[in-house]
Amino acid sequence: MIQLTEAATLTIQEGIGIISINNPPVNALGFPVRKGIADGIDQSVKDDQVKAIIIICEGRTFCAGADIKEFGQPPKDPGLGDVLEVLDASPKPTLAAIHGTAFGGGLETALSCHFRVGIPSAKFGLPEVKLGLLPGAGGTQRLPRVVGIEKALKMIAIGNPIGAAEALKVGLIDELVEGDLKEGAINFMKKVLAENRPLKKVSENNEKIEADRGNSEVFDSFRKSIARKARGFDAPENCIKAVEAAVNLPFAEGLERERNLFMELMQGNQSAAQRYAFFAERQVAKIPDIPKDTPQLDIKKVGIIGAGTMGGGIAMNFVNAGFQVTLVETKQEFLDRGLGVIKKNYDITASKGKMSAEEVESRMSLITGTLSMEDLADVDMVIEAVYENMDLKKEIFKKLDSICKADAILATNTSYLDVNEIAAVTSRPEFVLGTHFFSPANVMRLLEVVRGEKTSKSVLATTLTIGKKIKKVAVVVGVCHGFAGNRMFAQRARESNFLVLEGAPVEQVDKVIYDFGFPMGPYVLRDLIGMDVGWNPKTSSSSTIQEIMCEAGRLGQKSGSGFYKYEVGNRTPIPDPEALQMISDFAAKQGYDKREISDDEIKKRCIYSLINEGAKILEEGIAVRPSDIDIIWINGYGWPVYLGGPMFYADLIGLDQVLETLKEYEGRFGEVWKPAALIEKLVGEGKGFKDLN
């Protein structure tokens, strides 16, 4: 055995050179791996004993991509592109033997080999687009030549991986290996040598792309198919342009075009924001005063109180992760309805081929419905998911305290209420915390974990682990009205309401927020949620826009009119002069003078209000770090990931510029715009929110 580098060895077995990579945890293509492959190829080519070469990885996966630790560092030769040119030029047959994941640079490495084999559980993908990039080592040029344009576009511009069976079907791998991968790879190469098979040099294989040379239609059609999902993002378009280059240019020129398109993205703000979000999401679980070895509770059975929209969605999260769930309701009809909705959701998933009928039944079998809270006596964790009423929640927690075992975690799914007040009615406040799921709970990734003043470290650590198991991005926040996300959201709602009272049409406000990158504007969103959420007809006094709308029966999409009007069976909002007139008349009665408002003012008032409140949340210690706030807004409120979150965005445009505008608005609109002390402090020190992460 020859030790090529600290991460790579070369052994010769039956005339085959085997380059083995061992760079835990995911065999990332850092310098020791790149150099190891290059030196291994060089030595194997020069050795007359070696007739063929295999690249294989130890540990849990094939090379999973670039070494993210090298991002932002000066490049160290050999670069991956140089290594792959060495592979591509090998006069001896090369084979990538794949297990785990061949993602990004890992798949680009495999594509530079003459042959590829994989085990049935292997996955293959080029997910760089999700970091605002494109494959920069020939992936956009080689993949279309192997799998064809249509499949390549999906894998590169959308970034979703494929499994081994599909990889075999589309020609990405040459054979599935059942059993030992190394043994299977050696046997495959013996066949290649025995049959004297020609080298399948991907860079010279134009068979699958020639027919579409000069055909822009295939690319235009694909652009249209992803237009909605790709709105606002730069990377998908550059990915498409790179694949177009593969089809229309010679290989060497295509590589150069790919490189230019890659650098354009790498040096841009969008990729910086998306890479920031990638790391920030992994940072949220690190709580400064919670050591890694904090003891955790064993959670197997979970109780959920309330089988409505939230409770049912929460139940699905736990069932999907294999937990046993006891679902409690007050009436049989409510329980039946809730279980029926869960079953219907699973049936819809099954009808799309994403789940078998057996899996549906298996998941439903994990749920036990009951009308008695006494049935929660043996659960390890309870999540209360009733409506936002403090008295009701306190009553439930008193009962839970007497019913549940002493070490059961008691969690409240509240959006605004004081978790400390709820915990205080129990004899075990250290076992109480908030779990604020976002609706629909079975879809939305965000989970705000609300740490009470007496919540134990063990309970918090356990809940974060549970969050990960149910595939949520769990972010720790402290207790205050609305916690982090909704407290900030209230500021945007306040400003958008003032803007329409001051004369901005709702369509203008919605368009500015939509064009900024949100999925929808605040008034389309309000119509979708329902105008009557939080409205009490008994106390309604025509004193707010919401009240006058609800009093007129304009409840949003559900009633066919709200801020917009809607045709039956169609959710497309149609501007409604009647709604605008109602708002205008209400504003006049309130003493507002109508004026024209610029798009720039709308954007700044809606976005800078978030930033200022975020800074106050950090000052008060409600959020651990600015990046946590950004992750909350990306995953819970639709903030465009390519703008990195409100706090990242503040640094991007310049915190000094934000401060200047806040001071201007304080002078124009009053105390509510007073800049957070933290912003003044950071600007005074020449720092940004990034310095607090």
C-alpha cells in the first residue's frame, strides 16, 4: 500500500490500482483528497503492472462534494478541475465505485471516470444551485453527455438527487453492485479488461446532445417549467446557460463558459446569502450554555391535545418519524374529523406515488385517538395545541401536571402567550417550554422552541433533538409577546396598515413585498389566512381596517372578498375598487391625508421595521444570535433565502444606511421608529450583525 496523502492510499490488486479515499466524515474533496487522486492516477498510469484504476471511498459515503471549510479561502493547487482533467485524460480505464452519496464535486469526479458502478442505496446529485452556485468542475458539461439534456437540467438547475435505480436507467452508472462494493468494482473492471471495452470518455461523447444543438426551444420550455420556483434566483438561469453551452459549444469552450458563469455566482451577493443560510441553519442547535453531553430524556410516546389543523399537522410530524401518538379531543366528532383529515392527507400523498397504501395504514396505526386526558399518563412528552387562550391553556397544564409522569415534557404550541405564566401553574416548571409550530405544521420546517426562565437544560436539549428527528429547523427563543418571528411580523403588519391608511393602494404594497422576494404580499396573505382570524364580532366597533372588512362580510378568500375579490374556485386576487374605497373612507374618518407613496418607502418601512425589532430582540436576549433570526424568517415567513434574512440583509445594504433611515422615520413618524440601541452601538464601532454570530 502506498500512502499518497493523509487522506488517500493506493493499493494494487490483481493488476488494478485502487485509490482509496478516507477523509471523514463525508470524504469532502479538500486538498489532501484532490492531491491523493491526482497522484494516484499519475502513479497508476506510470506503473506497467496497473491495467485499470478504481476510485473508492471508505466510511459512510463516496465523495460528498466540495470541502466547505475551504470556501472563502485562497485556492490550493491542484484544483478539482485540474484533477478531473487528469482523470479524463487517463489512458487506462477508470472506475468510480459509489456508495452513500455522490454529490456535487463527488459526482463530477465520478463523471470524469470512464465507468461508474454503485450500490442500490447510493444517491447521485449536483445540488450546488441550492447554495446559489452551479457545478464548477465540469458537471454542467459532462452530465448532459451522460444522461441527456432533460434529466441534466433537472439535476443541475433544480438540484434534486436521484437514486441508484434511476441512475442505472438513465446511464449515469453502468452497473448496480449487490454485496461488497470493492469486490463488485474489481469484478466489473476485470470484465472491462477481458472484453477490451473502449474507454467511455465523457468529454468526447456527444451522442445524447447532438440532436438539440441550436435548439433553444428545449431550454425555453424548461425555463417556463421552473419559473415560479426559480423566481428571484440567479443560479438556476446560470445553470441553464451552462447546459446550453454543453450542447452548443466544443467541450473545452463549454468548460470555460461554465467557469465564467460559476465565478459570476460565486462573487455575487445571492450565493453569499445562500451559503450563509446553509451554515446558519446548522448553527441554530448550538446553544452557548447547553454542552453537547447534556443528558437527554428518552422520548418514545407523544401526546397531542387538540386534533384541529395544528394538532393534526403536529401529529403527522411525529408519526412520520415513527413516534407513537396519543391524540386527545373533547368530542368524538372533533376527533373523527381530525383523524379523517390526517388520513386524507396521507391518501393524497399515496395517490401521488410517494407512499404505499401499506405505509398509510402503518402510520395511521401509530395514532391512538381518545377523549380522555387520563390516557396521557404514560407519554414522554405532551404538546398542547388548543387555541390561543391563556385561561384554557393554564387549565390544561394544571390537569397535565397531575396526570403525566414526573419526567414528562409539557409543551405548549402557542404563538404569542407567556410560557412562564403557563409553567407557573405546574409543580414542574423546569419541564415546561413552548413549541411554536408554523401552519401547516406537517409542511412548514420552522419550529420556535421557547425557553422558559425555569426550563431545564436537559428538557431544552431533548426538545432540540426531537425537532431534528421530526425534520424541523428548531430555533431557540426566549419568552416575550410573539417570541422572535411574530414579534417582528407585527412590525411589518403595523407599517403596511399605516401605508394603506396614508394612501398606498393594497396592490402597490403587495407588489413591492412580492417583488422583494416574499411568496405574497401582506394583504393577499391576510385574505388567504382569513380576515376573521383574531376578530370578535361581539366586541367589533369599526375601529380598525380588519373590523370594517369583517363587519361587511369580507372575510377573505373563504367569502369571495376581502382586500381583493375572488372568483369561485379561483384563488387569484382581483383588485377591488370597493375595498379600496372602504379603506379610503375609513382613513379619512381617522384624519389621514391621502398622499402618493413611493415603492422605495414601502419597502423600507416594511423591511427596516423588521430589522429594528430584530435588533431589540437580540438586545433582550430573546434570540441567541442574528443568524437565528434570519433562519426563523427564511423558514417561517417566506423571506427569500437569496437575501439571507433580515439581519444579513441589513449588513448587505449597510447598517449605517439603515440607521440613517430609522432616524429619518423617527422624525417623521414618531417614537415607534426609535433606532435600537444595538444598531447605534454596532454602527458606532464600525461593525455589523455578522460580528455577533
